[in-house]
Amino acid sequence: MSASMQQASTKSKKALPVGHYRGLGAWTVIFFIFLYLPIVVLIFYSFNANRMVMNWGGFGLEWYVKAFQNDDIQKAVWNSLIVATFATIFATAIATVGALVLARGGSFRGKTVSLGLITLPLMVPEIVTAVAVLIFFNAISLKLGLVNVIIAHITFCIPFAFMPIRARLEGMDTSLEQAARDLYASEWETFRYVTMPLLMPGIAAGAMLSFVISMDDFIITLMVAGAGSTTLPVYIYSMIRRGLTPEINAVCTVLLLVSIALVTAYWLVSRTTQTRAAH
Amino acid sequence: MSGWLPKSAAGRRWLGLAPSYFIIGIFMLIPMIIMAVFSLLAPNPYGGVEPEFSTAAYVKLFFEYDLEDNLVFNPGYINIIFRSFQLSFGATILCLIFGFPVAYYITLQPEHKRNFYIYLITIPFWTNLLIRTFAWIIILGRGGVIETPLYALGIIEESLRMMYTDGAIAIGLTYSYLPLMVLPIYASLEKLDFRLLEAASDLYANRWEVMTKVVIPLCKPGIIAGCILVFIPCLGAFIAPNLLGGGKKLMLGSLVQFQFASARNWPFGAALSMLLLSAVVVVLIFYARSARKQAEAGQA
């Protein structure tokens, strides 16, 4: 293909082959600067020794120390971790059984409806979900603090866990499972020793997505959480409203690096499994 | 071990789907129905609703009562709704102009580089939106990253007042949802057969025609999907209008939140949510139609 592209380029007497355009590379560079500038700025200013974020007062780590000693932040971090852990476990389990039925159960009446229902939280704007859940909890007078938040998070995490698991199931070769059945493995043994290990990368991906989505959620938690069940994003929002200090940047930087580390780890793992599968 | 499972396929099917139905049905579908009912009830001044039928919430979208208790047209909320659509549309166009060439450039790269670019695009997407929007305050704000060097060079003498403007909100929205534009366009460009471009060129199409008559029509499904994925969350956005618009330049999402958190007019908040939801449904129907048309065209 490249040879014919070169031919085409000599014919049109232009340096670029067909389909290539001038300035695309430069445009892409600007794009990535736009995408990463805020992240770099945020991290940079977290090392500001000054009280005001935007007045540079020399390099200092005191805002990290301050953030780590802040009891409210610690409590918010714990709340976030508790909510994300429970939401991930429940959402992943629910999504796994749902995906097994929808990817392997053949076609049946109500399949499209089921798929629509599971992906409903993806289609409805977050603010609408937040309002609906707030009204509902109020109508049934459910005031269980963090449990309310966990329930709301399980609901919107299900589709995020569901998608990679279903994708994995649909890409999986069923011949291994058939072979196991032919070799007198029981239904349960086939599932436990063949299907589950093969499905594990999908479940891990689903769990990771749920965890990140739950940790990052702001608007639904803001509406649903009462006093005492503040999560980290909600606390950061209240900090921003009170005035900008580099302490916010320090907290944000830590949260940012954790997310980037998680996504990078997932990316590296999925890349090695892909290369291994290819060889 | 599997003795407790139902024997019939249908039984197992429903057992597997029951947890999803239970959670999403009870904590999402039923709440949305209750929300629809609430939008037709009278407000309780302390939050919550009074159990009496009232269309006041929907009337409030268009009219208000003047001092003599006459119903007069009030464009205030209509303006906010209109602005939400305008800003969401603007942000979608900006994402498309900014994102399409990048998606195309990535498609031209060798495979290992492509994966790395995609990784770079998804990273900001998985980091906290609130944090990334907050960073824009430091960039656009008074004495921020953009203004400081301009002051130092003597180009400006007073603040550019970039914060709390529609422009700031548009930048914030564009920045928030840019990956959602690039990824589906890339997914459809990846399947593009580059021999078609050469064929077009051999048939005397110039570069511009190759792009507008071959590449863009072939990746139209990706462009439409990207536009919808950006437009819908923009319409209900809360973080960008609140942090970068200062809460004064309201959009639908922040107006809804305001009704529940401060104004305590739950039916009106529910009515606004219903409006937002119907806008999303209209967009999704449009998408389903265009996808079906595309599929039919593909078969023909």
C-alpha cells in the first residue's frame, strides 16, 4: 500500500502521499497541550509555598503536609474508599451474572429491554439521576448515611462494569467450554475452571472502571449525601467554594496520580495479555 | 454445586438478570417515575411536595405572576434553556473541529503508536472532572497562568476578565468531553480502507475532495456518535457552569441543582429534569434513526 501511495505522490508532485495533510501533526501537538496543560498546571501549583494559589511564593511541600493532617480530608478519603469498594463489589457481581445471561443466553424475549435497562444509567444525564434518587430516598425516608450513597453508586456503576465483561464474553471462543463438557466436566466445573479464568480480564476491567467512576463521581453524591457522608470530590468542591489555597491542589494532585496509576496499570496489563495472546 | 440453580433456561436467565432489574429498576426507573409525578405536584416551601395536583411547575417555565397577580410571559428560564442548548452546541462543534484532525492523524500512525495515543487521550477522561475543571480556574482566572505573562510583558494592564463568561464555560465543556468525540471517530476511521482514498485521487479528486467526499462520509457514523456523546452530558453539565460560570451564568444542570439545594422548589426542579430528559430522548431517537438509515444504506 505504501508503494502505491508513493507512486500517487510522485504523480501529483507533492511531498505528501494521498490521505496525508499538512499541519495534522502540529494540530495534534496543540491538542495534547490543551489536554494536559490543566493537569500540569494543577500539579505545579500544588508545590506553591504561598497561601494564594495563583501567587507563586517559592517551592514548598507544606500544603501536602497540611492536607495529610486535615481530619476532614482523611474522613472524606475513607468515605470515598468505602463507597467505591462496596459499589465495585456489588456492581461487578451483578453485572457479571447479567452479562453471562445476555451474552450466552441466546436470544429471548425481553433481551433488548434488559440491555436497555442495564445501560439506562449511561443514557440519562447525571443530574437527572441525582434528582430522581434524591426524591426517591426522600419519599421512602431512607436515611442511612453512607448506605444511601453506596446504593446510588452501585446503580450507576453497573453499566460500566457490564460493558467490558460482555465484550470479553462475546469475544471468547466457546470451543474450550465445549471441550471441557465433552471431557466429563460438570456444568459447575466448566464454569469454575474454564469460563471464569477466561472471563477474569473482563471482570477485572469492569471492576476497575466501576472503582474509578465511583471515586470520581461528584454530582450524584453531592445531591444524595447528607452531613457526615461527604466523599472526597464533594469535599474538594466545598474547599473550592471557600477559597483557593494550594491545599486543594495538593489533594487533587494525589487523587489525580492515583487515577493515572490505576489506568496505566490496567493499560500495561491488558497490553501484555494482548501480546501474549497474539504470539 | 449447581444443584440449586433452576433447571430451565428461562429460569436461569431471569435469575441472572434479577439483580440488575432489582437495583436499576428500584433505584433508577421507579425514582424517575416518581420524579415525573413530583413535577405535577405543588411545592412545599420547606422542600418536598404537597400532595395536590398542580401544573404550576411547567407554567413557571414560561410565565410568572406580576404584582397584580396576572400571568405574564417570563423569558428568564427560556433564556437559560436556550443558552444551555447554545453552549452545548458550541462545545460540540469545538470538540469536532479540534478532535477530528487528531483522530485522523492517529489513524495514519503505525499500530503501536496508535495505542499509545489512545492511552494518552483516555487518561484525562479517567481522572476527576471536578479537578480538571478546577485547574481551568487557575489558568483563566485573574492573575492566572494566561494573564501573568501578559502582565509581565506589558501587553495588558488590567484583567482580561476571562472567568465567569460564556467563553469560559464553553472552554470547560469542550475540555471535559473532548475524549468522547475523538474515540468514536477514531473507531470508525480505523476501519477506513485507505485504498479508497487512492482510488479517489486516481480519479482526479483533489486533497480537499478526498477528505470531504470520501473520508468524512465514510466515518459519518463515528462523527454522529461523537457529537451525541458530547452533546448530552454538556446539556446537563453542572461542574463547568458552576465553577467557570460562577453560578451566575446558569445552565440547565446547575438550575436543576439550585432548585433542590437552595430554592427548595422541588416540583420545578423535577419539571426542569423532565425537560432535560425529553431533550435527551429526542437526540437519542434522532441517533437511532440515522444509525438505521446508515445500516440500510450499507446493505443496499
